[in-house]
Amino acid sequence: MRTREGGRIVDEAAVIARVRAGEPEAYAELVRAHTGLALRAAVALGAGADAEDVVQQAFFKAYCSLGRFRDGAAFKPWLLSIVANETRNTVRTAVRQRTLAGREAALVEAEPLIPDSADPAVAALEVERRTALLSALERLSEEHRLVVTYRYLLEMDEPETAQALGWPRGTVKSRLNRALRKLGRLLPDFEPQERPEHQETRTRRGRGNGRGGDEHE
């Protein structure tokens, strides 16, 4: 599995093999490649001001567990499952409640999603829409909030989401459908964006058999 770090492509399997072979400094390549996404995940899942600590601990635990990492698996969803567990532990033991505004500000700070060159009016509208989305997510169950966060805020595809959450793909589909229906009632203008390749795959599948065939929870 390869991932892009800045302008370079990182061969995750090769890096993990180097670490296992006694080159622990190679792990820094995986850290650099995934820190931004891990921070976004921690903040979106509620870590707030503790996001950096959560991510640091997640990377440490992932490093200690590389011996159990399955060859050929994708590193990103595996790492994000550890980030999610660390975030839950942090939120459960937190002594203070974090506001929605604080979470939104931390999410934007973790990895800006709006280019500096964007029209100020457009940028303001985007921030307003994301704030409304996060507010609506707070009203969903934990399972529905997680699946929407992974699929749309973190832009993970369906197999990655299933691996990160430890759910069957059919469960991801059914919970995502229910979550989107609820969001549609809370936010009538909400339109989840999928990457083109996902839309093409779904279209091909629909033409191929004409059946849903989704697995239920």
C-alpha cells in the first residue's frame, strides 16, 4: 500500500519491513505521512485540545504493535482505529466539556480545508456549513457519528471505513444510510461528496445486477 507524503510517495509495506528489520528511524516516514489525517480524526472525534497528545500516543501504540500488523493490510485505517480508541479514552476521562466552537476551531487548525486564495464570502459560507454539520453530528448516535466522520470528514472509502471501525462492510453501508437520512432531516442542504471513482464503482455495480444486496446490522 502506498500513500502520499507531501510530494513523495511512501511505500508503507517497505517502511514497515524496514522497521521490523531493525531500522526504527524509518517509522518517522509513516508518522510524517499520516500526522495531518490523524489530527483531523482525533479532533473530529472529540479530542479537542488533547488531539496532539492522542495522536502521539496512537503512533506510539501503533509502533509497539507493528509485529502484529497484517502484511498487505492498509496502514491508514489501522492507525485511525487506534486514534479512535485513544480519543474515546481521552474523552471519557476528561474533566471538562469541550464546546462545538472549540472543536470546529481545532479541526480547522489541524488541517485547513479552505485555501487562503478562496473568496472570503465562499470561505465564510464553508465554515458556517461545517459548523452546522458538526452541530448536527452531535445529535446522532455514536455509531452514526463515527461512520459519517470517517466517510466524509476524513474522506475514507468504504473498505477503509470498515477496517478502521472494525465493522463488516454491510454494517458500514446500513449505518451510513441511516445516518445520512437523519442528517438530511437535520440539514436539508447536506449533500455528501464522494470521490469520482467511488461514484463510478457504485454506478457499475448498479448496472451489473440491479439489486441492492446490502448486508444488515
